[in-house]
Amino acid sequence: MQIKNVLKKSPNPNRKKRKLGRGIGSGRGKTSGRGHKGEKSRSGRKKRLGFEGGQMPLIRRIPKRGFNNFLSKEYQIVNLSKLSNFKDNEHITLDKLKEKGIIKKKSVPVKILASGEIEKKLKIEAHKFSKSAKEKIEKAGGEVVILRNN
């Protein structure tokens, strides 16, 4: 015989909280379910985030080095040498770069750098271009399309 695990929906999912401190007979009287003495029995007993019972908290034990600029933007770098595989007069989008495995994510902005040469006429879409990369693309007869960051 198989026993099936059948859970029935509670008749009242928004059950009222059990009242505390209503006499010994209630089962929640006297200490009101907090036990005897100690930090957790006191009023205003919340511990701050990262508190480890008096031990030096992890965030203070780990050494801190350097400076993290929260305003800096991370770009995926694509060199012109990687774009030499595309055909002449091709329109290069983020989808095509992802398809060929040149970039990993479409959500992270892309910057085109001038490392390498380009002889083909390409229309390239990216979030940023270096000055020299833009010049090389336009010199080869290509077009640069700057995308907006989300």
C-alpha cells in the first residue's frame, strides 16, 4: 500500500498571532516564550546585520585594499582584428558578436579598440569606440553606430 503525501490547504492562511503574556494557563505566560534571562529575553533585542555574538565580524576580519570606484563602467573589449572574420558590407550587431563567441553577454556594454587592421567595409554597432578604431573603420569605408547604454 502506498501512502500519498497530500497537503490540504489551510482553511485560514492568515492565522492570527498567538497572544503572549496572558497567564500561566495559556502556555505563553510569564516569560512569554522567551525563556529565562539572556540577551534574547530582553526588550529591544534585535541584533544588527553581521553580528557574530561578540566575535570580530567577518567584514572587519578581512583585509581591505585599494579603492573601488562605483561610478566606473565595465566594458567588453573587442579588437578590430577579431572583426576580420566578417564578410564585406556586413552589418555587425551585438547578436552577431555573441553568436560568433566574440562577446560573452549582450547585457554588458561593448567597446571597439583599434588593435589590428581592417580592410573590409563594415557597419559596426557598439556602445563605445576608441578614436583610432573609429578612424580605421571609416577609412576602410565602413560605418560606426553608437548604441545607448541601458
